[in-house]
Amino acid sequence: MEPNLWTFLIICTLTLGGFLYILITTVNKKQIRDLEFETKKLEKMDIKTEVDAAVDKKLKDVFARIEVLESIVTDKTVALDNEISKLK
């Protein structure tokens, strides 16, 4: 074989290798970006779930306190004590 043929084959091999490297790198970078996006999306969902749970717990506590206060206010002895206090 002639030296020009070997030179051509080497150049073709290097060019093909470079092209494959660029192709694989580009595809992997896209996949990594997609995975990072999904990770951030899941993290936001986790934070939202935690916030919702905390808000629900706080609301339950507040409603429980309101029920206690309503029972105190509507209790007949409290109403009677209030009437007696007004008379004094």
C-alpha cells in the first residue's frame, strides 16, 4: 500500500473518532441536564409536600384551640359569671 493511503486511513480514523467523541459527549450532557432538571423538580415537590404538611398540622392545632375557646365561651357557667361580673 502507498503512504498516501495510510495517511488517508489515519486521518479518517481520527476524524471519525473525534466525531464520535463529540456526539457521545453532547448526548451525555443533554441526559445530565435532563436528570438535573428532574432532580430539581422532585426537590421542589418534596419541599412543597413538607410545607403542606406543616401548614396542615398548624391548622389542626389552631382549630383545636378554637374549639376549646368556643366551648369555654358557650359554657353556661361562663355566661353566668360574665353576667354576674357585669352587674358588679
